[in-house]
Amino acid sequence: MKYFGVAGLVVAIGVGAACGKSSGGVAGAADAGDVDAGDDATAELPPIVIDPAPQRAGDAQKGYDALVNNGYVGCGIPYSAYSQVMAPAPPAQRIPGRNAQNATMAFNVTRFTTASGVDVVGPNCLTCHAAPILGQVVVGLGDTYQDFTIDYAQQANLAQALVTDPAEKLELTKFLARANALAPNIQTATIGVTPADNIAAVLIAHRDRHTLAWSDTLLLELPPKVVVPVDVPPWWRMSKKNAMFYTGAGRGDHARIMMTASTLCVDSVDIAKSIDAYFPDVRAWIETLAPPKYPFAIDATIAAKGKGVFEQTCSRCHGTYGAGARYPNLVIPIADVGTDVILATGAAQFADAYVQWFNESYYGEIAHIDSQKGYYAPPLDGIWATAPFFHNGSVPNIELVLDSTKRPQFWSRTYRSDDFDPTNLGWNFTALASGQDSEPSATKRKKIYDTTKVGYGNGGHTYGDALSADDRAAVIEYLKTL
């Protein structure tokens, strides 16, 4: 499912801001990039233990209702224009628990009334944090189908021709101001990854850190236009993690960080406070999420062998499961994990001035951003559904996570949710002989995952290379049980 033109930007524009869960900065920072990180990148350091922080209590049922029905992003396309482009969503794209206004809307957009009384459709957190797998939409699963190679703003500006009411025109102008500020800075090289860091940084660059007021004139320098790609992790990991994002950067009150979806169009501290009042409920609901069960047969004997191999090889970082389960909450230094270094060395799109902005803003009153020089080893519950792997979506299946020697330099996939490989646990893919620079067709080019591009590298995490083929297969079988 994809939306283009007027409707497309509604979905696209909310990704980086939505709930601040995508990666490593306020709206996520990408753990990616092949750059010279300096001496610190290879310093031998022990793993960093992330301790828990107090969290505000919330009502999970109220949180789900707010998540799928409230207009916390603050703006959107007037419904009068949206409805001229989009029909009601088919049943497969709807989710339960929505109010009458949203009952026939697609899961990743919300219809709501703005403070000025205008009926609009805007993005919601599920823009990033819900996706189909094997044809079934799973709330909390990261979306790896989105196409950010497109400049949606050019098409969205056409909505002006569909709006005549003065109040609606003002709301559309507000939305398009954000869209046009973002558009030149958020295009990725390939389909399936998101520009979360750039979206967050651009929105912050236009905001007063004390009042949250929007400024058409830049208040901070814009981030680099070379977009660091982000693979969106699943929400259900947050029931175990003591911090948010790939580098453990999201510290303190998680709900306050999650509600940074409001950085799109919420332009005052008072309005931000009204949203923050119910985001502990949203966080409480996220804490209740369980991963979907693996839907195919599992060989119990092989899985039992795989559990032993896993606990000897993988549990130091990723923890243990079942009786006596433990998750160590470790950030692994880049000298150990060996994956791309941009975020971990403070060179990512979301760093420095943007981090300072957050920590000095309303959002930073009870939360803060503190990236580490390493990557947060995630819990692996429901890992079968979360391909492609690594922070930048550079590895299409688990078999290749466990054997770095087989990873393709260039590859493509169909972006069909049913094109699943149950043997190697991930997406079916095609290894290619050449990358994006050799492909003249723009349509084909953006479907190539090119690991030679900055931020798209697939090196590191070589812990499984020494395993035998049988042991790797056994670990994969065990992972299906999590």
C-alpha cells in the first residue's frame, strides 16, 4: 500500500517526527555510514550498561485510543481536499479501535479537527510503526516499504487548487510550510528506509527551543542533505529496553520523547503540554505489545539445539529467553560490533546542535538525548517479522546476519509483504552484479540496495561467521520461537 500526491505527503511527512522511535535522535538517528570516525571509533571499551529510568504511569487502553484517534501531529491536509483524492481505505488497511471519523481511514493517517475548527487528515505514529507482514497489518512493526526517494512536496502543493475555504487554506498553508521545508532534505537513495534524522533536524532547525514557535527563517543550520538511512525497529522491544534508539540515546521519560511527533505542527508549549498529558498512556500501551507468533512449522529438535548455540554465541548482547530470561541492556562499542559508525561517533544527521536544542527545550525537561559510541543490542523477540536487518536495513535475512561473508554488495527485493523466506528468516532477495550508479532507470535504481553508498554499508556483526552451517541453521530455527 502506498499513497502518492496530496495523500502521499500526509503519510510521508510524519515518519521522522512520529513518536521519536525510529532510531537514535529525537525522532531517531541512524546507526550508519562508512566514514572516518577518528581514533575514538576503534578505542577498546567495555559494553555500556543502560540503567532504567523512572517512567510515568499510564492507562494502556486510553493510550491505544489516543494513538489511533488523536491529532497529536497537529496539522494535515483539509479533509475536503483529501476526500477528493482518496476513497475509504479497504478493510485490509484498517485497524480496530478507531472512532467514527477514522473507522474507514487507513491505519497510518488520522482524521481530526484542528484548534481552528478545520477537519484535516494528518500522519500518525503508525506511519512508521505499523506494517503488513504476510498480508496482515501488525501494529508496532516497523514499515520497510516506504518510498522516500520521491519529492512528495511538489505533488502536495497541488492541494492548494482543491481548497477554497479561507480557514482551510490557512491550515493547508501551515502544513505545506513544513512539507516544503522538509522536502529538499529528506530523500533517501532507496525504497524501504526512512530519513528520520533529517526530518527531526529540519523541524528543530525551524523552531524556537523555548517557545516551540515555528520560524520560516532557519534558527539552526540544516543537516547534511546526504540522508542517513534508518530501518524502523519494532515497538514491542520497548517492554525490555531501558533507553530508546540505536545508540541508547533516548534517556529519562520515554513518553516525553515519544510525543515529539508534535514537532511537525505543534507550535506552542501549552499545546505540547496537552499532548504530553496523555502520552504516558501511549507509552503504557506500547509496553503491553507482544510480537506476532511465527506462523510456520518449527522443528523443535533443531530449535532446542539452536538455543544452546545461541546462548553460547549471542546471549552476551541479546539476552536469554524463556524461563529465567534476562535482557542485559547493553550498548556495544563500535570497535566490537564493527558496524557503520556515523551515529555512534556523533557525525550523524541528528547530533550536536539538535541534541542541545532538545535537551534545552520543553521536551528535555524530564528527558534527554545522550548517544553512546556504540550500538544498542536489541532484544530479539519477534525477530522473524523484522527483516531487513541492521540499523539501516542493509541485510535481507538472518542467515546473512550470521554469515557476513555471504552478504551481497548490491541487492533488491519485491517489497511484497508475502515474499518471505521462512528458511533463512527474512525477505527473498536478488543479488545484483552492479549498484545504483550503473542503473540508468530511476524506477529501477531506487529499488537497488547499494551498500557502497554512505550510510548503507552492511559490514560488521561477524559473531556468527565461525559457526558451522548446521549451527547457523539451528540458531535460525530457535529464533523462530522467540
